[in-house]
Amino acid sequence: MKTLKFSDTLVPLVLSGAKDSTWRLFDDKDLRKGDELSLVNKDTGEQFAKAHIVFVQEKQLNKLDDTDQDGHELYESEEKMLEDFRKYYGDRVTLESMVKVIKFKLAE
């Protein structure tokens, strides 16, 4: 089972179903459709849910469109999006960086 970490503020959104999508850069886990996931609160280290991946697509950050934002938190600008991703991945993130758009479904 693969692990995806979410910040404490996103956990309630995931559990309510409002957030069922995540964007990951520089995927070192080789995330694929059908993978089973352990969803972990990044701040506490505790698993808060299990899920499985139902959709994966790779594209450049600057090619993301409205359908990619479905089930994902919205960014007010490309600059804010870059700022957010650079917190996690460092200054190597550019608008040309490849991102995996991952849709998941919580386990019953």
C-alpha cells in the first residue's frame, strides 16, 4: 500500500469528500490507477483513511484546466500555485514542471 500525506487543514476536506483529487510532482512512488493508498495526516503522522486511485493523468502545471481542479483546492493565480508547490518541492518547480493529477476514492 502506498502512502499519500496531506496537511492537517486538508484532512477534513478529504474525509467529507470535498477533496478527492491531489496533484503530485516528481512522483517517486510511481502512483497508478488502482493503487491502494494509506492517507496520512502530515502533521501528526497518523493514518486518517484508506483510498484507491481511480484516475491518473500527467501534464505540465501550466496546462492544468478547470476539469483538473475538480475536487482540488483552487489557486487564485499561477504565482500562488507555484509558491505553494515550492514549499513542498523547492525552487525546482516551474510552470513547465510535470504534475500527476490523481483522483482517489475513499475506501468504505
